Amino acid sequence: MQLDDRSNKILEALISNPSITSKDVEKKYDLTRRQLGYSFDKINDWLLHNNLPAIERTRQGHFIIDQTVFTKLNSEQDGMPQDLDILSEKQRIYIIVMMLLSNDDLSLLHFTSELEVSKNTVLTDLKRAQDYVADYDLAIRYSRRLGYVMEGNEFLIRKLLIQVTYKILEMPNGTDRLRKLAGIQENEIGELDKRIDQVERKLNLQFTDEKVTTMPYTLILVLRRIKKGKQVKSFYIKYEELSDTKEYQATEEILYDFEDIPMEERLFITLHLLTTNVYWSEYLTEEAIPNLQQALDEMLRLFEKRACVVIHDREQLLNKLLLHVKPAYYRIKYHLMEINDVQESVSKDFTALHHLVQKSTKPLTDLIGMKIPDSETTYLTMLIGGWLTRQGDSIQEKVKAIVVCPKGVSVSRLMLSELRELFPEFIFLDSLSVREFQAYKLDYDLVFSPIFLETDKKLFIANSFLEREEKNRLRKQVMMELHGYIPSDFNVDDIMNIIKNYASIDNEQELSKELYRYINRDETASVKQQRLEERPTANLSDLITPNKITLRDAADSWESAIRMSAQPLMESGHIEPEYVEAMIKHCDKDPYIVIGSNIAIPHAAPDEGVNDVSMSLLRLKEGVKFTDDYSINLVIVIAALDKQQHLKALMQLMKLAGSDKDRDVVVNAASVEEIYTIIRKYSVD
């Protein structure tokens, strides 16, 4: 008799914590009272089947467990009797897969005998095993001549083999079970243990305990498959990428007396060593991964800015991250991540921290050329979170805010940038559309938006583009709401005098200016202090060049105005015709492209026909109606490839839009040169 997964987990919870109550169990495993009762009955049936006393449950929801049950179920280290092993459905699948990978001529009888379950149960488990291996693009086949076999690409079979080996060794009596399943002898393990120990000494590193335990078994099973002729044929790793690594030299030492091991197999074993987690290493940088340390350092800087923290003992944390990221680099690059496995998730307290870490991994993503999987960012979060806890910092205690803007990606991104500068002590998690906000899962404290929203959090209405006075008003309003007071105004001269008492100042004038900008949060600071990951390079004059400015007296409709404004971008190849239609469709549904009394900035998504970042401007002497409220004279088409490259130009455009005088000059200009002169005036860092 076998227990299902749920009943197995509940029994383990009761044994590890006898004081747990029914309500605790229901909450922990998200169960109804009826579901818990059903599992409780199954647990007692299983205990009685194994000649153990049943567990009693009191009216108050407490459990009474006989000491005999504790003694039997906690005796794994002394060799739990085989008939008391609790095999879950997943564990039976792992055993079936291991049998298929390490044995030939398997029949249904082999599985029923090993698992000690009925034929029908094995048939059900085989179907589940088929679903499991299908995620690796593999298949379980049956023929009368060969019995049950695993079919598929050998590289993917090796990937599955490594994963299942680890899973079986995790099971109760996993070592004995794996040796029995695969026919592995003690002396084989002992010999490879010695060689792995030599590898650690040669590489001046120490693998994690679990990897040292797993590695000999994995190597034995891989070498057996090679001996049977089941070899990696096509291998998408260049010899030069791995042959210069210390791990390749270590592979040569491990295999020194193994004959006829092809180069592809030596590279595979090298890759296995490279992807193995390391506990300690004397050498933290490798020529094989240039710029890895720089990418990690950049990631930490982005995280510090997003999370409003300063990491102490930075080099020590960087070294810890390097130990994890080096093997992760190869796991990600060569698709050796675990598949169809529940990864260790971050605790609820670390959810916001995990989000901030994920949004800071761009330097690593750029280096590897692939998105960093959640399993890897989870581990990075645990390392960084533990480090912050050690130094007494807590993301949970900081104010977390989001920005919700219906005016499109560009305006939303600009608003986020402005608010981050205005409130450097807050963590801004995301800029969202209204629909994204309605489905948002992360915890936050404040919402900033130009429109009213249904929310139980503190909502602050703010314009998409904030003038200096509006910024001061908004900051005072938020501080009063959060703290019940408005912080006193700071005097720059007083601060300078304090600094002079304790430090030497190289450039007094520049420091004074920077302090003034920081304290007053003016627009200059907003541009100058943009966060690193959002720092675009193009000025407004770089994107709106004279050949992209069109002068017309009037337009028949707002659709016609968009087409006229976009014409130079189509002729230059920056956009495709479908981008124009996409802009018109978006404008028809969403009128929030109007950013001033007479300026509109139509745009659509990058994947709707943008070839390169650019902008164009149409000047109409006679305004055209975009909405019932606004007659538009300036139509500026934005073609963006991402959320960053055009941001500085957009901020400069917003400043131009905020000047009635210069805006009127553009509207009434007699020539393209006159308009471009105004554009250049605002195109400054």
C-alpha cells in the first residue's frame, strides 16, 4: 500500500511537528476540512497496514501520535525497513526513469517487483513518467523485442539522468536504492570519490556537499552509457570554449585510464563540472567568462539604486555571487537547467526583493544572451537578502510605490523616472498601465497616477509631467500623509559648513550645486541623476532632425495628421507602414497621447513595425481635433525600440511642451530651421 503525495506530506508534517493543529495543516497545504479528513483516514489505513498504531485527532484539532510511530518513521539513518518506505507518485516516477536509463530489457514485471505495487498502478505511473520525460523532448516506448526503453536525443537523456540521480539520492535510503537500481558497486564510488577529491585540490575549490555526493553516481552512469555506445553525437559547444578551462584539465585526469572516450563526451563531462555548484574557490575569475565580474558588479549597482540601499562589504558579497553565477552561466547558456521541477520559492517577506533583483539582472542577461530563469534569480535573492539582513537593512520596512499611467509606455516611463528622483527614499516597483495595475500581485504602499483609481492603498494624483512647483507640492503632500509633518527646508550653506568640518572638498562650487539640485529635486537633477539602466544617449535633436520636420497649414483629420507626421520615418526606413496603422488604432482607443494644450505624441508598441529608434514632427498652423477638448498643432511621432533609448529626448520634449513661449515659436515658425533651433535649445544634458 502506498500513500499519495498529499497524505505523505501531511504525515511528514505531523512527525516533524507533533504540536501542529488541524487548522495549521489546512492552512499550510491549502486544504478544506473534508480534504484533510480524507488524507487523515488514508494515513491511518497506511499505518495499520504496516502494523503501526493509528493517529488520534482531538476535538480541539490536536494530534496524538504513539511513540512507536516516531521510532519507526525516524529510523531512516539506521536503515528504515523496506516495507515502511513511503514512496510518493513522483518518487515512483523517478525510480521508473532511472530503471529505464540504467537497464535494458525491462518488462512490466520488473517495475511491479521493484515498486511493490499492482500492475494497474505501474501502468498509471508509466503514463505519468511519459508526461514527465516529454518535457525533455523524450519518450518511453515499448516493443516485444526490447521491452520498455527511453528514446530521444542523448544530450537531453543526460540532462534527465543528472536530474533524476539527484532526486533519488534525496529520497529516504536514496543511496542504497540508487545502487540497487543501477547495480553500482561500493568500490566504483570509492574510486571516483578519490578522483573528485583530486579535482577539488587541483582546481583549488570545494564543491557543495550535495554535489560531491551526486557527482560519482552521475559520472558512473554517464560512462556506462558511453560504453554501451549511447553517446552524444551532435554537440553545440565549440571545443575552444571549454578546452582552456581548468575543468577540462580535471576531466582529463578523471578519465586518464578510460579508453576510447570521444572528444564530445569529454566536453560533456567538462560541462558537468562547470555547472556544478561550488562552496568555496580560491580563484573567482576565469578567462573563460570575460566580463562576468563586471556584469555582477553592474547588477549590484542597479539593485542598490532600485532598492534604495548601500551594500556594505561589497567585495565579499560579489565573491559569493561569483561562486554561484559561474556554474549558473554554463547551466543557462547550454540549457542544463532543471525542467518540470518545483524550484525553491522565495518567502513572502522576500517577494518585493526578488522582484527588484529580477529587474536588475540586465547586465547578466546581456552577457549570457538569455533571460535569467526564476530558479537562478531566486538563489541570487536569497544571497542578497541574507546579506542585507546581516547588515541590518530591510526592504520590507521601506515604502514601496507603483506608478499607474494610462498615457502609454513612453509617458509612463517618464513619470516613473521623475517620481524616483523626487522620492529617492521610496522603492518604485513598476510603472503600469491601468489593466496591468488591476492584475498586479506584489505588495505596495503608495500609488501615483494622473487619474483616479479604485484602490485601498494611498493614492496620490499627479500630472504625467511635473513642473517644479508641482513637485514641491506633491512631496510635501506625501510627507504630510505618511509622517504627519513636512520636513524642514535644508540650507545648502549650513550643510556645506558641516561637511567642511569633517572632510576636505575638492570642488566646493560643484558640490554646492549638486546639493542644491538634490534638495530641490528640480528638472536638471531629474535629467542628470537618471538611473544607470535608464540612461539613454540620444538627445531630442538627434532624433528629430531637420529632414524629419514637416510644415503644413492644416490636416483633414487627426488620422491624416499622424500619416503626414510619420511619412519621413517611413521614407528613411525607421518604421514600416503597419506602424502608422497601429498608432491610429491606439489613438482611436486611447486619447491619452495628448501631452499639452496643442501637442500629441502618437506611438505604438516596438513590435508593431519599428526598425530603429527615431522621432518626427508635424507642424500644423491650423489645429486639428484629436479629442473634443484639444486642437493639436504639433504631432510628434515616436518610434521606440525599447523603454530606454528615447527617454532623454522625451524628457527634453516635455520641457519644451511646458514652455508657452517656445511652444508658440514652433507653432508659428516660418521654416524648419527655426523649429530646429528651438529643438537644439532643449537638447542639452
